[in-house]
Amino acid sequence: MASLNRAEFLQAAAALALVRRLDLTPGTNLQQFASRPDLKPPRLTTRGGTGDFVFLAPSSGPGQRGAMIADGRGGLVWFHPTNPSSVMDFKVQRLHGKPVLTWWEGKSPHGIPKGEWVVADETYAELARFGPARGRNGDLHEFVISPENTALVACTEIVPWRHGTIVDGIVQELELPSGRLIREWRSLDHVGPDETELKARPGPRYDYFHVNSIDVAPNGNLLVGARNTWAAYELDRRTGRVLRRIGGRRSDVTFGPGARFWWQHDVRFHGGTTLTVFDNGAAPAEEKQSRALLLRDGGRHITLERAFVHRPQLVLSHYMGNAQLLPNGHMVVGWGGSPYVTEFAADGTIVFDAALPRGGQSYRAFRSAWNGRPTRPPDVAAQNGSVHVSWNGATGVASWQLVEDGRATQTVARTGFETALQPAPGTRRVAAVALDAAGAALARSATIEV
């Protein structure tokens, strides 16, 4: 085993102390609230972290499935349950210059995802909900809003092949919000099944390609990642012609030490010469651990700038995952099939690590700024002599003011998703007012009896 230098040793020791404090025991799996008994999201256990909100979508394990926003340290801000459907690829994007939430929502009968895509505004109202064109299967892996305010989405179609069927990987560009088809790219028209790295014999649904990321290049072309060919394809957006294969059996580029990837997800351009990739390395395993890669793209040669790995615990994610490069050089990694979300500083130091309960997972995870302004009023409930108040999705609440029998009596700092207030003895009716950091009223709950 290779020895560590002092900086690597200190980094590993800090990571070990961080991870040892992550609580995955069954007794702390769920969050429950007196004011919102309908919400039962999984608990996100964290250490470290500040700054922007965390976006993830629990899709397995304890608790409800759905879209989740947590604060910089992992405290719940918004939860949108979708059981029995799942949410995937939940993130902040921009539509006509304004921030919006986007996600895929659906199910995967017989292993083939079928769903639709959703766009919501800062009040959490739906602006659009649409499915794929031409009767394709709406795939969970990608929904990108382009600079032209169109939707780039992943789709599939099962088509006859040899003595069975094969899954055709499809990219559609759709008008927003109508979902009208602008153009379509099909993998079988450009990439043959002989490029697959699948070792299993073809079955009834042979997913030889497996689109799992779409990105818009600085020149307007597309970059399509395909897990099962170990490659990303730079495409002429208008004609669909493959301009460059990055990886795979017919790669147009060479790789420096440590820059190669296997079974990858989330291949992204960042400017003209930088690429990021979530390198699963499995399955079956081609590496000992999954990595988030920062790569230098020289056109015909790819070199490794830095690999980010989960330490000291080895994480080998067999499926899902993403790598988000932040403007400050930090890397946010959603470990997909493993229950972790990690933020690394540019030098590889772990500054935030979080875990869903054991058995939990989120397809991707992100950090983004967000200003949630729900139109629904705050929720309030009386229980065991206390008044519990929450406002699902509101990001501007600094404190709560208690109104007892029509008179404002006390102000309490917000203590998390739900805050408890103590009315005076003899109080009969209460309400709560959400206040911002300047003390201005944002909204008032209904009045209830205690």
C-alpha cells in the first residue's frame, strides 16, 4: 500500500473523524413534524458545510420518495413527496433568465423508466409538465434547459433486433412549455451495438448504449454520455453526426494516467478545456472505488487534473451519481447508489459530508442558491402544550412571532424546519407569523385553538 504524505494523512484523518459521526442507525431514519404529519422524509445526517442549499431526491430506503431541499448544513427546507412515483435529477436551472426547479417524475416498470418532466417556479407552482414526443419512454437520466430555453431530455424506445429487442438511446430537444419536438437523435443511427461494453448476452431488452447525461458545449453542440459504451459523444446539434468519441472502443482521444473512466455518469463541459465526469468504475468493477474527475480536454488528448474519492470509506457506486463543479472550484459529488453526498474543496479536502439512512440513495445531488417563496400559508399545530409551526419551502424565515388570543406576545428564532413555541397558561387561540431577518412579516398561519 502506498504511503501518504502529511497533507494526505491530515485530509484522511479529518475525513475519518467526519464519517465516524455520520449516524445511520435505524432509530434516526425519519423526520416527522407535528405541523406537517403528512411529510415523512428520510433524515439527512451531516457534518460540516455552509453556503448554498443542497438538492437531492431520495428514491429508496426509509421514508417517502420525493424532492428534497436542505440548507447548507443539511437541515430540511422543502420536501415534496411523490410516492409511489420517484423523483430523479432534481436541480435548479434557469428558464428565460429566472431560476426554476426541474425534475423527472415517474416509475420504472420492468426496468424501463417511464415518466415526465416538471418545471416549477420559486413559489413551487408548476410551470410545465410534459412527456416525450413520438410516444417514446421518458427516461429519468437527464433534463437540461438549453441556453435557447428548450428542453434536452433522454428517452428510450425498445425496437426489434436480431432475434429479440434492443434499447435505442434517444435525445430529444423539445419546445418549452409545450413539449413540441424540435429534433431527435437516436443512438442506433450513429453508434453500433458493437461499441457496447456489456458482457452479458443480449436479452429481451438489450440496453447497449444507455444515455445518462446530455450537455451543451460552448459552441452549441451536444455532449451525450453513454454508460454502457464507456464513452461520451460530441454531436453536431443540427445533423446529429458524431464529431468526437471521448472514450470507448473507438475513442478519438487518448488518455493520460488516471484520466480513463468506466460505466461513467454526468459528463460535462466547463468552458473550452475542462471536463468533469462521475466515474462509477462499476459494474462489473473495473476500479476499486468511484471517482469524480476533473479533466483537461486537449481536443485529442485528455489528462487528469484531480480525482476526488470518498475517504476513508471506500465507495464503489454501481449505478447513478454526479459531479458538480462549483464556481469556487469546489466539487459536489452525489454518490448515486451509495447514500452519501460530499463537497470537496479544490484541493480535495472534504468540507461537507452527508448520508441518507442505510439503503437510501439519490440519483444526483447538487448545491445551488435558491429563494423559495411558497404561496401556501405556514402550518401550525398544538401538541402537548406547545405550538409547532413550519412553512414548507420558505427560505427567508429567520424567526416566528406567536400571536396569542389576537395579541403578539413573543418572537422565537427559527430552529429548523419546525419550530416550537410556548403559549402562556390560559391562552385559547394562537397563530404564528413568519418574520425575515429584518423582522418584517412574511406570512401568517391560520388561527387554531390550544
